[in-house]
Amino acid sequence: MAGSIEHVVIIVKENHTFDNYFGSFPGADGTQLPPAQNPPPDDPDHKHQTWMARAHDAVHHVGYGQADIPAYYGLARGFTLCDNYFSEVAGPSTPNHLMLICADAPIINNPSHHYTPTPGDAYDLPCLPAALEAKGLTWGNYGGYAFQFVKALAGHPGNHMRDTFAHNAQAGTLPAVSWVYGDGRGSDLSEHPKNDITAGSQWTADQIQAIVDGGLWGKVAIFVTWDDWGGWYDHVDPPVKERWDPAMAQRPQDAYPEFTGDPFRYGSRVPCLAISPYAKAGHVSSEENSHVSLLKFCERTFGLDALTDRDAQSNGMADCFDLTQAPLDPPGTSGPGQPVGPGAPAVGHGLLRSIRDAATRAKARIAEAEAGGANARRELGYAAEDVDRILSLLSKQESGG
């Protein structure tokens, strides 16, 4: 695999179980649920104590489908969807985010002011970025707050704003491993309730398209997963791999002795998509995996040692890939087994003209707004570059190029 994959991209979205998103997907181990409202009307409680009592919540037994997240269903049809993939921790966001970076978390619930960590909040943890650096390899965090909870990574120049990812991808300058998050300035595209999941899923598709546009498709493995259960129903009870011990905490306020012996790992099933020229086409993988499996995939790909026993013992997403197959085309292109994914199906010239007009109007509005401060001008400049690229691609499409 090391000779075929040079870049791994881990796109982390927020707060949805497998059944909540893919319960109706053909051939997967899902339960079709009554339709959910989009955007979600509430942000379900998803702390550990709520997870323990989840069997008593009938309100959040609802789900979305292809009409809500067409880009994800297209990717699932064309590449690999995992239906036996679990969030790592039976609780909320931050412990799961740490597991996706460190294969470790000294917390079972979110710490205080978890979205705005201060320098004193960082934990002493092993982490994949440090292991990559020790091997002379690069990494990038694009919008993830949890990196500030890791002592080796807080304030590191590898931390970037969310929107920097698409620009780096389009320029073909991605690091060996990228962590990409949908929350950032402006609209929240993480799919965290109460945000629109259709817009969030299209943003994900746009990040994948940026990778393709930058010429990196032939040597990339992309994973799209969701950090935690978000308070939504899933019909599969996760296996208990590890139980909470207050001694695991690094601070007294994180110990939660009342949770002693409760399931710590795994949390509920969440979706995971594997997208690559070497991902199995139209495959539903039922191999058991979890968030730390993504770290093991990176470790195998780049010849790194395991960070903890957790990633060492995981399956590492092996069932999702076939390096002997003819490489698959990117999403949205025609070819055997290809999906109706980002950019597909082909659209008519009338719609293309409408998109062109909208992009032209957007660029004019950007020009009017450029009287703002230095940061605003920089961000607007990036937006103008994006619009230029949209117009260029539309011109080629309209001319049949």
C-alpha cells in the first residue's frame, strides 16, 4: 500500500449514527427509520450518561436518506461503505476526536470549554502527527479544535483554518495525512445539529472534488466518518472493548468515578466511507473497525509503529481496499461501477448557464465586499479564486472539453 497511497485524507463530520444516515442503504445492515427533519430541530443530548440511557429515548429514532444526502449515497454506491464501523468512545465529541488523532483519550465526556481550549487544557498524549514528523512526513489539521487538547500539537504550524484545505488540495500540495473538519468561519458545514445536512454533505463532496482537481486522485485514500452518535438511534449494540477506569483521567475533574465500569469503547456505530482508486467498488464492508482503524491504516501506509494497543489491535480498514484492481475513476465520472456522486449526473446546458450566472453574481458581490479588513480581503480573495475556477470548469463543460 505504501507504493500506491501517498496521501490520506480523514474528513470528520459530526453527530450521526449509521442508521440515522444509511439505515435505508441497500445491502447494508441498517434499519429504515421514520424520516427525520432537515435541518434537525434540536441537538440531542449525547453525553456518556445519555448514551447509557439511550434505550429509553424514542424521540430520536428517525433517519435521513438519499434525498437528504445524495452525495454520500453516490459515494457509497461507487466506493466502499462500512456498516460495522464504530465511534471509539461511548460519549460525545472531544474524546472521539482525540481517538482519531491519538488512539487515546483521558476523558469520557467533553472537558470544560471544549470548543475553546486554552494552553493549559492540553493533555499529554501520543499522537499520529508527531509520529509522522519523526519519520520526516507531513500532516495538516484543517479546522479541528481537538488538536489544541494535545500538548505536542497545540499552537503547531500544522494547524490551519478549514477553508485552507480546498486551496491546498487544488494546488496539489497536501501533506501525507490531513484531518479535515466542516466547522469554521461563516456557515457550519459539519452536519452537527441543528445545521443543514444536505449543505454539509455537499461541502464534503466539494473537498473531494478539490483533491481530484489538484491531480492527487491516483495516490489518495479518503475516509469520511462521523465523530460520535449525536444522540441518534442505531439498532446495533456495540461490543464492549474497554471499560471506564477513573485512573485513565489526567485531571480530577475528568475522572467521573460514577462511571466506573461503564462501557468506554466502543460507542455507537457511525458511517464510514472509503474513497480511493483502490477502494472496492460498490462494496459494503462488514469488517469490524472503529476510529483508531484509520490511524492503523496510516501507520501501515507510511511504515509507522502503533501509538497504543488500541490501534495495534484494530483491523485497519483492510477490507475496504484492493490494491490489485484497476484503479477506479474519481467520483462523478463515467465508468464501470461509478456512482452518481459529486458532480454527477451530467447536467444540461440550461442549468450550467444558471450556475454560471450565479457564480458571476457572487463574484460581483465579493468585489463589493472587499473594502473590509486584511483578513476579510484575504478570505474574499480565496473565494474569488474559487469562483474563477467554477467559471473555467463550466466553460469547459459547455464546450464539451
